[in-house]
Amino acid sequence: RPSLETGLRALGQWTITGTVTAPAGTAGTVQSIAVTFPAGSFTSTPTFVGTNPIVADPSQYQTCAVSATATGFLLNIKRTGAASFPVHWIAVGS
């Protein structure tokens, strides 16, 4: 059975995944982390999916990708607490 990655490549698409750690910060404020793809990874802006920590109340963490280009994106993070946490992401594009 072909994998998702094999199927995407057959369609001229590929994926890059990564993890960034949101540093400890002030609750309720937006922090930004710049994510850069390896040179030549995409020829156009890919589609992004990001994850939040698994917690009982999903409103404790908010993440979104902004200012996306073929070379990277800016990850905006907001949380109700001040602790650091990991954000896993996947970019799919061509």
C-alpha cells in the first residue's frame, strides 16, 4: 500500500515537517517564531497544518501560520499560561 508521501510525490507535491518550541512567555500575548524551509523546498507557498498540545481545554493554546511564502512562515502563538510547549507542523506543496 503506497504511503501518503508516495501519493503526494506522484501528484508533484511533497511535505516538510518540523517542530518548534514556543518559549516561555507572558500569558495572553502573541509570540512569533520564524520558520525557514531548506533552500529550494517549495516553488510556491505550501499549505500548513500546526498542532497544539493535547490538553483538556483546547482554548489554552492557539497557533497559526502567517506571512507564508515558499521559503518559510511566521508562527504566531498565544496561550493562557506562561510555560513553553512544542508545536509540530507540516507543510504540503510543490
